[in-house]
Amino acid sequence: MSEDELREVHSACQTSNVPLLGANLGEQAEFTSKIIDILQGHFAHNRLVPAVWRHARLPLSTSIEPLLPSPTAVQPAAQDPQLEEGLFWIFVPVGGKLGEIAVDDWRKDGTYEVPRCCISHLWRSRGAHLSHLLSFVFADGEVLTVRPDLVTCLSRQQRAAPTEQNIVKALRIGFGDRTAQRRDTWLKIDEGCVTRSRAGNLLRRLGGHRPQLSGSTFCDLLLGGAGDDESPRLDAYAGAGAVGGPEVVPTRPAHDVVMLLHQVGDEDFPDTFRAELAASLFGVTGRPVLNLTFPLMSLHTAISLL
């Protein structure tokens, strides 16, 4: 928001006697849709309301100055490069067939999640999450893998902030849909941005883009699961401490993460997919899976929060 827009909001709140709170949601600039996703995730974890209530109980300033960006604000320190080396690869189940993906969620079950998950996992403001991979697993076992190179590819073609329709079109062109290419002859998708495969030949189809997976953690995260001894609740705030409490120093991540992400009572992966994926990625069919749960939320909300 511009300074003039902030002043208008501040004036309207003062006139209506509505408290106006400033909040810091992190150092990384993100798309507005992802910020909303993150707020929804905080709400589902019962973190948002206690945090807002805690600040609302403090004496509120009637000045707008605390809400304005400071010209002398200290820039955040560069992130440790070693923390960016770990791979985060998410697999999401999608109903129907690969050729049926579309933006309209009323046409095919779950296909709206495809572009939204892409935005949540691969895009960030002014760049891409270079250590992320995203794979969609369809009911017939076909797998569509999307690399962060797609972000750069679209940015070079003046589509740095794409709509859901732009992303679906890019995916369809990327996996060889000639009809989509004829409808947009100007859009070119580089080889390797989008890969079509099955679990058994997933790494082979990635070719020179295949990731290194030594020492990876293989986990299954169920959204809406109750959380018990066999599938405990994943603590997304392990390094943050209690709301308003002291910060806990996080430990350095030691592994890459390969995650199966799905919702309770909704689309699941094909019956043999988990075993085939473990054999393809790790060379063993009995690879231990860490079963975890999250509160119920949309797939793209969970990805944005993670």
C-alpha cells in the first residue's frame, strides 16, 4: 500500500472507532494471495486470534507514523546459503486425468488446486523458490512435475505475476498439449520446466534436472487428521515459541524433505503409488514414512504456510 492509501485507511478507522494494528508477517515479500493463505493457516492453528488479541489489548497509538515504512529501516540479513540447499518436494493427488486440468473447479474435481499450489510452492515476489519441486499425481497414476524454472520462463515473457489461467495454459503447453499451443503461439515453455511421467520413471524423465536425495525425510502429511501416536500433529511453530513468549532458536534442517500432501476424506494417491515412489526415489520399497497431520485447510494454504 502507498502512504496515501495507508492514511485513508487510518482516517476511516479513526472515524469509525475501529482499532488499527500493524503486523510483521516476515521478511520475504509474497503475493497477496499467499499472504492470505498464511493468515488462514495461522487461524487454523489457533495462532492468529490470540496474537491479534494480545496486541489489541495494548494501548493503541492514534498516530499513523508506526504504520508507515521507515526510510532508515535495517534491511534483513541475507539468509544462510546452506539453509537454501535443502530440497522441498511436494506431491499432491488430483482427481481425473492430466488432460483435464482446468481453472474452473466446478468442471473437474480439485483442478483449481493445481495453479494455486504452483503459486504457493514455486512463486515468490520477484523470484522463485529454487529449491522446490511440485508434482501432481492423477487418479490413473500419471505424474506432472513442475520445476521453479517455469517461474523464470514466464517472467521472461512478461508474465511474472501470472493468473491461474496463465499457469494452466503454461502447464498444458509444457506437457505437449498442441491445442493450448495453437491458442497461444507466443508462449514458449522451456524443456524441463514441466515433466510428464509415472512414479516408476520419475527421476529418469527429469534427466539432468533430477535432484540429489541422499538423507531425505519421506513424510505423509494429512490435512484434517486428528493427530495421534501413529500420526502426530506437525508443529509448524517449533522455532517460534508460544504466542507472546520467548523465541526458540530453531535447529538447522538436516535433510531434504519429500512430502505427500492430501486432505482427510478427499482425493488420495493411487493404491500402489507410495511404494512405487519410494522405490523410484530411494531404491527401496520399504522406505519408512513419517506420518504427520495438520489442521484442516486447503492444499495451497498448507503449502504457503509450510
